[in-house]
Amino acid sequence: MAASSKGDMSRKKAKNSKSRNDTAVQGTNDSSIVSKCSMCMLGYFKDDFLGRFVAKPVRRAPLINRGYYIRAKAVDHVLKAFLSAHQGVKTQLVSLGAGFDSAYFRLKSEGLLETTVFYEVDFPEVMLRKSDMVQRNDVLMKLVGEDWRMVENGIVSSSYKLIGADLRKVNMLQCLLEHHGIHPDHPTLLLSECVITYMGVKSSNAVIKWASEAFSHAVFVTYEQVYPNDGFGAVMQNHFKKLGTPLMNVQKYKTLEDQQQRYLDHGWSCVCATDMNRFFTTLIPMEEKLRVDGIEVFDEFEEWHLKCAHYALVCAFKGSTVSSLSQTIFPGVEPRTLETLTSQHIQQQQSCVSWKDETFSDHGVKRFGHTSASLAGGKVIIFGGFGEKGTQHSRLSLVQLLDVASGSCLPVEPAGKEIGPMLFHSATPVSDDTVFVFGGRTSPYKPRGQLLQLKVVPSVQ
């Protein structure tokens, strides 16, 4: 009896923990939609429907607005590329973990869904809330269509299906989609926008594998985090952990290559992947970049590029979408297949150079945009840049002296005035203990024109 009672308590505790996690994950929708709305209100991205799902709009910080801007542009790019490649063809869009996203209403109002059925799937509680919001808004209901009807936890029409389902239960998901008319042979795009990253590896891979088996011609689009083990990645993981929504897949699929291999291992024919830095650089026109620069004062380019480097857009293809989309979705990015990944791995093995790893454990040197210069006696002076300062990331004024022979890396105390934080400056050694420093900037709008002289003087004990 005691053993049975203990087992019941253990199961109850696990159930409560799962319930708390589900509630926290659902909460990411509420936070995300407010951030998306903030970005749209300021004019970063045009969406006239997001505000209809937000009770109280809030203006977010510029860095958050930019993050959601590039996210919206990336997802919009893929959706419109898919629709453009299948004009006049019956297609399906399936938004997994859709939350309060308004993509259906935006695309429908633009006349881009004439031959497309749009499915939205999320927790039943979330879909019930969204269904109520949609039904109370005449503009949204007009886009849903006159043939709409209520179903359990949602509403459906001939062009829009709002369905409550737990993505971890793929058999139930399959049954619900089939019940609402999903067609296995119509070209289908499945979207996971920061969704399966909150599911366990086993559950998320089950969704990926199910999608590859359920549809003959499909694209699986994933937007989520990568590179968890550098300084920014550690802060990023800790942020989501504190929210009660830990990133469940990022340690298993750390890099773009890992993400690509993941989809190839679960039935997809080929995969393209890009981080948001590359997307912004190659797919956002200069005119658009200048327009965005003029929306609000922005002085956090280092953080912006770090954030963009840690978010990836992955597109996996099968069937007819391989030829229609895989070669053009990201210009300059070659799609990967099992064959190309294998050959590239062999090629990399044949062309590798070797180096010796050195560990400097006294003080971290994780930074970029810094400068270093060689001094006498195997010493290297390092200063400036952007990196870790305590638990935060910021511009650094820290000067360090690296001893290559001993592996020590010690801070250098200024004898006079600190040089202050700076990035992208030059350093030229002019003697065994003296370096000239010129240029760089203290912020994107504050270039430095001074010529500084740094002289390393041994401290008197």
C-alpha cells in the first residue's frame, strides 16, 4: 500500500510538472504576440491584423523589435516563396503551434490564398481563446469565410481550419487533420516558428518524421535557436529556463549542420539552412535596410548580430518541392542531402589543418571586435571588443595580458585614465612594451579619432 501510494505521488508530481511546463509554453504565445505587435505598430513589418489579438499593446525595446522584424521577414519570405512556386495549384499550409499568429489573415487579405487551405494547430486552450477573438471581430470573420462553423476548441471554414491538438500526440494530430480534409498529395508547407524547440527531442523528432511520412510533396520550415555553448548561447538558454520554457533540442542540434542532418535522418530528401545574419545580408535589399534604420534610434548592433547568429531558419523538402524550391529558397545556399553531407565530410577530413588548443583558465577572453598586439617575452595584450561582463554582454574596456608560455591571462590595471570601451580599433606595436591604438568606435554612431599610446609597465610590489 505504501509503495502504491508513493508511486501515485510520483505520477501526480510528474503530471503537475508537465502541466506547469505546458502553461509556460502557452505563455510564450502571449509574450511573442505582444512583441510582434510592437514591431508592426512602429512600421517594421506590415500586418494590419496582429493588433486584433493583443488587448494592451506595449512598445518593446529596439533590439526586441529588430529581432521580431527579422523573424517576421524570414518566415514571410518562405511562405510567399512556397505560394509563388505553386500558383494555381491546390496547396496546404499547416502552422504548428500557431498561437495568435495572424499569417492567415494577412496572406488572405493580400489575395495569396486563393487555392490554399490554411490549418492552425495549437493547444486546445490556446485555440479556444483564439477562436473567441476571431468570432468577436467582423474583419477577421469576413476573411474566415461565410461557410464557417464551430468545432470543439476551434472554428473551421473551407479555407481556414483552427484546430486544438497536442503536437506530442501525432496519431491524434493526424486524425484531426484528416477529419478536417487534409490531403496527403497536395503540396504542403508545415511551419514550426519557435515551437518544436520547446518539445522533447523524442516528441519533436516524432513530428518531423510524421510529416515526412504523411505528405508526398512537402516543406517543413523551422525557426529556432542554435549555438548554445558560447557566451550568448549560455545567456539565451538561461533566459528561457527562467521563464519555465527550457530549450529542449538545442543541445542535441547545436549547429546548422546538426539541424540539417536531423531532417535527413527523419525522412526528408534535402535541407537548406541559414542563420539570420546571412538572411539579413543576402535577402534584405539595401533600400529596406535603410528604411529600417530610420524607424527608431538603434545602438546595439553587436547584440543584434549575436542574436541573429543564434537563430536559424531550416527548410526540409521532399517530393516536388525539391525541384521547385530547394535550389532557390536561399540564394547562394546549397541544399544538403545525405550524399552531399557525406562527401563534404570526407573532403573536410582530407583538407583539414591541425592546430593546438590552448586553454587560458584564469580569466575569460570571449569577445569579438577587440584588438590584440604582440609584446616582448611572448606576451600578447588584448583590449576592447564586445563580450561577457559578469552575466551580461556589453562593450568592454578590460585590458588583459596573455602569457602564451604559461597560459595565464591577467587583467591589466590602468595607471592613469581608463581607455574606455571600444570596438574595431587598430593596434600597432612600436616597441617591446608600447602599442599605438587608433580608430574604432565606442558605439555605432560614435567613431574615435584619437591616437592612444598604451605602455605596459610592471607593477611595483
